[in-house]
Amino acid sequence: MKKLSTILLTVLIFVACSPLEKGLHPNISDSSKEKYLRQANILNNKGVDAYHKKEYQTAIAYYQQSIAIKEATLGTEDLNTATSYNNLGLIYKQTREYKKALAYLTKALQVRQKSLGKNNSSTAESYNNLGTLHASMGDIQQAMNLTTQTIHIKERIIQKEQADMAISYTNLAVLEEVQGNNMQAMSHHKKALEINKKLFGKEHDITQNNYKNIAQLYFATQQYEKAKKYASHIVKEEEIRLKDIEITEKSKTNRW
């Protein structure tokens, strides 16, 4: 209790004696701003340590001081401030001060969604935190709604990451082709194809391009039957090219 009283007194002295009492002076230097932010982050981290030790009231005091500095320095809509909102909200959840928890976790969600968009892992974290809070409050339906939104966001994030991975496989395949490493190139093209088939289906333009890349590479390496097999999956404008393979299959260099 004595430790907590000391922390609270420090908070009051710091705020009262600094430019943060009524917000930063408009002419404050960048170096001073950085100094305040370093202090705020130190306090936030101390709050995390106290949280892990289950010293919740001590953690609350640290977070409140950190938030006071961040709001004055960065404003209420900065992601750094949102991190402390989120942390304080989780502490209040642990102490069963649910109204306060709801207020701070909602603030964190609003800032994150505005700054990062809905399809972001930090935004998903906020939805999840609010979901578990509502579950603790006994509002099961709202908890289910928020948790469902969390899952949808994470699914979209995973889908984007997989799509990006497929692009990287295709890029690597092209580089392997330039180096003459056709077997490695084919392997990477096929990995990109498998990912895109799952994400977009066989007839999507991206997947169709994967089929085309593989058919072209097989054709260039004179593996004509395999080239025809993959070209047969091209169902859009390229399907007319199937006859090109049959007509010119003795050519070693002709690629469409």
C-alpha cells in the first residue's frame, strides 16, 4: 500500500509540475517531446511488469501516468496512446471494474480501427479483448458477435498473407528461370498455383496466370504433354492457345 501511495504521489507531482498539466506548450522542442514519450513508455512497461505480477492497482497507477503523458504529447488518437488504453482496459477487466474496462478497450478499438483499418491484427486483438470482456460481464451474445468479427478479420489477414506468399513464389520462379534453374522454377510456380487455387478458385485471373506460367515453362523445356495438361485448365481467352502447342510442339523456342 505504501508503494502504491508513493507512485500516486509521484504521478500528481509529475503532472502538476510539468507542461503536461494543460497539454504541451506549442513551442516545445522535439527533444523534450521525445523525453516525455520515453518516460511514458517506461511507465507503460512498468505497468506491464506489475500486471504480470498481479499487482493490479500498481499497474493501474503506472498506466494512468503513461496515458496522461501520451495524451498531452501525442493526442488521444495515436496508436501509442491506444496501446496504453488497451492495457489499462485489461487491468480493469481483471479487477472487475467492467465499465472502466469497456470504456478504455473501446477507445483502443476506435483508434486502431481508424488508424490501421479493420483488417489488422491489432484491430482484431481489440475485438477479441472486448469479446472476452463481454463474456466476463455475462453478455454472451455480444461476446459471440465480437469474437466472430475477430475470426473474420484474422481469416482475411491470413488470406492476404497467403496471397502475398504466392506472389513471392511466382517472383522467385521467374528469377530461377532467368538463372536456368527450370526444375526449381517449376516447383515455385506450382506452389503459387496451389495457394491461389485455394484462395481464388481455378478460374480466377491470378490462378489462370499460374496455369499459363507452368504450361509455358513445360513447353519451353519440350515437355509437351505436361504443357498441354496445364494449358487445358486455361478457360479464358488463352484457351485458343491449346492448338498452338499442338501445331508448334516441335519448336524449341516458341512460347505464347
